[in-house]
Amino acid sequence: MVVGEVARPVQVLVIGGGPGGYTAAARAAELGKEVVLVERKRLGGVCLNVGCIPSKALITVAHDVARAGWLRGIGVSIAPDVDFAAVQGWKRSVVDRLVGGVGQLLDKVEVVSGTARLLGPRRVAVESADGVAHFRFDAAILATGSRPMQVPGLVVDGVHVLDSSGALALESVPASLAVVGGGYIGVELGIAYAKLGTCVTVVEMTDRILGGFDPELAREVERTLDRLGVAVRTKTSATGHDGGCLTVQSPDGTATIPAEHVLVAAGRQPNTDDLQLAEVGVPVLPSGHLEVDEQRRTSAGTIYAIGDITPGPALAHKAMEEGRVAAEVIAGLPSGFDQEVPLIAFTDPELASVGLTESAARSAGVDVAVGRSRFATSGRAATMGEQAGFVKVVLEVGSGVIRGVQIAGLGASDLIGAACLAVETACRAEDVMRTISPHPTLSEAFGEAAAAGMRRRERGTT
Ligand code: FAD
């Protein structure tokens, strides 16, 4: 790194080492570009360090602990004795190993530690403990990600009031937790702590939790919350916390909820404010996102944006694909981002959705038939004692093409992979129905739902 006013030329400069940034940098280097990646914290970004990976590690432990109750019911007694500090140690080791893997993936990329800000359409300054370094780039990819949205009256202090990073790092299982925000992050963590023995309350401003999902899917999770004794207060806003109680406001008036900790999980805010985007004339949308075209190019032709700072669902797999697209476009390949982004929640049961939901299809005037297969009828689900949920296939009546799939159930996060392929390749329901799935597996439910959809289409009962 050259420190000082002289700008070092570089072909591709990536700002942010999260899933979007590291994927873009690795792909650009693979395509022969000289790449510098600037990261101000740690490679892996939110996803690896304080997001997808640590949350899934805790969710898995909590799920297995809860399975002890089910095992007891069938005659196997296991009394889980949870050493939560040890669990946290294991979780950190998983994160560290994966972050190390990102370092290896970037073997052809120069990684620079520091905070980048734009000085012009081809120039960036990187500030670090060593001083300020300047780079002149042919193309830059902004992948600065997002941070938790703040809620007025709830200042995250890292002690009582936590954001998702704080909630993931607790060294002991709290007695009580109030989750502010019924989106997937809050509900995933709320369920995990409830399974570990915490008394959890979820507070949600709108009239239902998991608003991004088909209500039929969200209802499956509501049943689990009910079973776990998690209180869900909808149409309720959190207004403050006094150290032991969360104050909330609802149409019924003001109330207090005893809560040792509060998890503020009210959405994510794009990190676009400190990039000096005005210097390069890139407009920032009121939401903080940057508008991009199909190639992920901003209005400044040399600058691309990917991941949580672009509109659409704030999910790692979207960021990664956008990263690949931006890198390929910069390398002169005919690439574009037009795929369906699957939505996912590692709740209980897991939820996953790709393409059109039934109601979105009908509102868009698409004539669809819907087929369902419930895991209650699945042999594999029965042998696992996990029979909640269903697969729902939305197919176009005229062509029989699958336009969307929604899944609630154990393994939905993996099962949706086949559905993504079906939607992406405009597969017909008949092809899915005729594809042999191994028995007994949960994957059979996709073919059965497609077959049910085909029967409804034939009968004209959509
Ligand atoms: P980030 O991962 O946010 O990375 C951005 C990086 O840029 C950061 O490392 C940051 O330090 C760096 N940076 C920012 N500004 C600068 C600057 N000026 N200079 C240098 N570096 C900078 N998604 C899923 O798909 N599946 C999940 O299961 C899932 N679970 C989640 C659970 C939780 C608790 C949370 C919080 C998020 C979860 N997500 C999940 C969302 C996922 O983490 C994000 O969508 C993803 O990390 C976004 O990737 P990104 O590359 O856009 O940005």
C-alpha cells in the first residue's frame, strides 16, 4: 500500500469484504483482473461474523436441545446440560474457520485494512492506523452492507438493549428476552432462545410477524411460537426500556413487558452514508439504497453496487450473485442479475420461498393452480418426528410452468434449492412430478405438490 497523496492505479477496487465483496473480488481476480479489496473490520462481513453463520450455529444447538423433549416422549431420556459459554466458543470456532476460508479464496486479491471513501468517479481514499492511502481505479464495486436499524427510545447499549450481534454473543442464556421486530432475524433468534429456556416476547408493529412471507407459511411458525410459550404482540410498538422492563404502546394503551434483555431487530440500514457518494454524483434513495441497473452499475459508470446497499431482500446469496455479476460485467462478460432471490427463514419450521406466491400471482393477473403436499403425509417426516408444514407449488394454468414454490418445514432451506432451479429454468410441473425422488426423503414432497397442482389444473379447480 502506498500511503500519501500519490494514487496507486488498480483495475478493480472492491469496498467491503462481506459475501458480496469477497465473491466479487474473487471472481474479478479469477477473470484476470488486478483486484484490491478494502475492509474496515473483518473479512466475511456481517454474514460470517455476526449474521448467517453464528445465528445458524446457535439455532442448530437450540433445535437439538429442544429435540430432547421429543426424544423423551418416545422413551429416550436425555437431559441436556447446556454450557452456553462453551457453545459460544464452538460458534466462534466455526466463524473463525469460515473467515479463514475467505482469506484463502482471496489468494489472488490484495486485501487492504481500512475505511474507504470515494473522492471521485475513479478515486478512493483508504484510512487506516497507518495513514491515508489513495487508489485510482478503473472500476469500483461498493459492497459496504448494512447495519441494524435503530428504534427511537431504545439505545443499543450492549448490556440490556442489544442488536443482533449482541444477542448472538451473550455468554449465558437470559431469563427473559423481548424481541422488537417480528422479521426473520428477530423470530429466528427468539425461537432459538425460547428453546434454550428463555421467556421470550416478540413485539411487532404491523398486524403479523414474518411479513415478507406468505401468511400461510408464517402461520406455521406462529404455531411453534405458541407451543414454545412465546408471546407475540402485534400492532405494538416498543418505546423504551428501563433496565428490567420494555415499554410498549398498542391500540390497548401502554404496557410493560419484563425483559432482562431487549433485542432490537427492526430491519437493516444500508451503509451508504459515509462513502461520500455526493462526490461522485451517485444518488442515494430515501431508504439509503443505491439504484443500480441489471449489471449492478450505478449512475456513475465506473462504480457498481451490490448486496445490502442495493434494493431487494438483504440476503447473503443475493449479495454473492450480484458480486459475480458486477465482476463479470467489469471483465467484459455478458452478465446480468435477473434471477429470483429465494427468501429464507431458519425459524421452526424453516420457511423458504422462491418466485411468485399464490396471491402475488393472482394480483398480477397470472392464472395459476396451486398444489400442496403436507409433511404430515411424508414417511420421512414421520420417522423424524417433524411433521409440521407443507410444500406449495404455484403453477401457471396455461403452460403448466412452475412460477413459485413456498415451503414450511424441516429442511425447507435445503429443499428450496430444487425449487429455485425449477423456477429459474421455467420447469413444468409435469417434469417435477415425473422426476424420481429417493424414498423416504422430504424431497418427495416437491413432486407430490407438483402432482397435486397438475390434478387441480386438469380439474379446473385452481
Ligand atoms: P456485509 O456482509 O454487511 O459486509 C459489508 C462489509 O463492508 C463489512 O465487513 C463492513 O465492515 C465493510 N465496510 C462497510 N463500509 C466500509 C468502508 N467504508 N470501507 C471498508 N469497509 C467497509 N442472509 C442470508 O442469506 N441467510 C441468513 O440466514 C442470514 N441470516 C442473518 C442473520 C443475522 C443475525 C443478520 C444480521 C443477517 C443475516 N443475513 C442472512 C443477512 C446477511 O448477513 C447479509 O445480507 C449479507 O451479509 C450482506 O452482504 P454484503 O456483502 O452486502 O454486506
